[in-house]
Amino acid sequence: MKKKQKKNIVLTGFMGVGKSTVGKKLSSQLHMRFVDTDYMIERNERMSIPKIFSSKGEDYFRDIESKMVEKASKFNNTVISTGGGVVLREQNINHLRKNGIIILLTANVETILRHTSKNKKRPLLQHENAEERIRQILKDREAFYQNNDYEIDVSVLSIAEVCNEIIHFYRGSEK
């Protein structure tokens, strides 16, 4: 008898909300594969995301991101951590939703700022007022982030609490 393939868990949300950290722990707890689309992009392009942005531009990056998302969407039994801007192209979410549930991780601006302030690998936040930039990008993406199956504000939750909430929702959605 063939084992039933589990739907993917797709983590979306703004940079610094913990998609990769949560994704790794979640995949371990659920015995699922873990992939990070940003890592797939860097491996495919043989350069860092900031380098791609600076040498080839955001449009080029978004095109490569869409290709990697389409590839990742074909996996089974996988936790997929996506880049913060993956939601900007509806085709990305459509691909990911075919075989996955979309979990949006959110956080307040203070939490995002705390998680991103020491990281210089965030090209969209290389700005003189990072807090203002975060607020603006969040506002610009607000409608895009609404395209999800479940939403968790991680601002005051531990990684374990976030994982437990996702697992509870995921197991309920499998029925």
C-alpha cells in the first residue's frame, strides 16, 4: 500500500518573523523535509541575495525566486520557508497552495526590527530609518499577506509555541 503524501507546510511572512527558524524546528518535529527558497536561490545563482539585488536588481531576483518557488511547490512532505516578498506574485502562492497550506507568520514592528537590525543581508532594509522602512513595506504588502490559510502573530510566542500552534492547525487540516 502506498503511503499517503502529506501536504507541504508553507511559511510566509515579513523578513525577521522566524520563518527559517520555525521551519527547521517544525520539519524536525513532523519528520518532514525542510527547504528555504532563499537558500535555493543563493545556491542556484552562486551568490548571496544582497549580491543578486545589487548586481542584477530586484526584478531579476523575483524572477529567480518564482522559479525556485515553482520547483519547491512540487515537493511533498516538506516545510517550505519562503522569502518575505514571495507573496508579491500571485503565481507563487498559487503554486505553493496546490500541494500545501499557507501559514503566515506576523510580528509587530519592534520584534521585526529586533530580529533584523544586526543582519546586513537584508537588501530592502539597508535604509537610514529601518523602522520607517519596515512600516512602509508592511503597509505595501498587507493585502498580499492576507492570502493565507492560517495566521500566527509570533511577537510574544516562543519557537516551540509557534510550532505547536502550526502542528495543531496542520493536523486539523489533514482530516
